Amino acid sequence: MYEPVLSPHTVQELLQENPAARLLDVRTPGEFEGAHIQGAYNVPLDQLSAHRNEIRKLTAPVVLVCQSGNRARQAEATLRQAGMENLHLLEGGIQRWQAEGHAVQRGQTRISMERQVRIAAGLLVVSGSVLARFVHPSFLVVPVLVGTGLTFSGLTDTCGMAKMLSRLPYNQVSCDINQVVCSLTQSR
């Protein structure tokens, strides 16, 4: 029976039993650099659509990885629309992988995108509230817009703020996505 969502233990077994299986990490390059599962390939979610036709040619199982599972679900939808069927998701993302004691390769630590969004949203709400109190009441529009954006994000499972933050220099790590995709799609 096909199981789309796999526990970290099951993913580890899959990788041992099937050396052709691939881990496709869809987090930002900065998050990937901070900690990733050995052997994973990093194709950020915002660049996945541009490479979906190459990636869909993979016949081996592909396990999608992100921080907690949300972006992996979005990646799954993108790749399924391209006709890919051999997809799995790492349940709970790399957070659960690490929580269960599985090894990761570490590099320069960066703040996760989810935390960056929470920090930015919090700062905007506090700033708008303080400005509304001490400068002009019209600044209340800032916390209202942030709250509306967070609600929309929760309902649609997308995040415009994360997309904007991912473009900041802090979140950029030099890597050749074309080379990563080429390596990913080469047979082992």
C-alpha cells in the first residue's frame, strides 16, 4: 500500500532499502545550510515550479522535506500537478527528524523562515499599535493588515511574508539550483 506521509524512522528505512530514493528539501538555501539530512538535495519551494519538468522524470521514490511539513505539502501539489506520483512527505519535517534523534549535517545556523515570519509579524503589530497610540490612530491599519495576512496564510497554507523574507540577503546562499537539479535527477 502506498503511504504518502512517512515517519522519520520509515524514511530512514526507505533510504537504506532503496539507495535510489531521493530526499528533496524545499526550504530556503539558508535553512538548508543550517541543518539538513545527509544526501538531501535543496530545491527551494519558490524555484520548484521552474524545475518540475526535470524533477518529474525521477522514477525512484522522492521524499519531500521542509521545516515542519507545510512547504513540503505545497511542493507535493506542484509536483503532482506536473504528473509525478512517487512522492512522499517527511512527517513533521526536519524538526521531527531531529527531535527523534536522527543525524543532520550542520553548517552556518540561520533563523528558520517560520521564526522570521513570526518575528516580522510581531514587530509590525507592536510598531503599528505603538504608533497608533502615540502618533495617529490611522496606524491601527498595520496590525489589522498583519492579522488579515496571517489569517489568509492559515486558511490557504501559503505565506506571502515568507516569500518576501526569503528574498532578503540574509536568506540567500550561493548555490547553483540548475546543478542541484541535475545532480538530483542523475541515477546513482
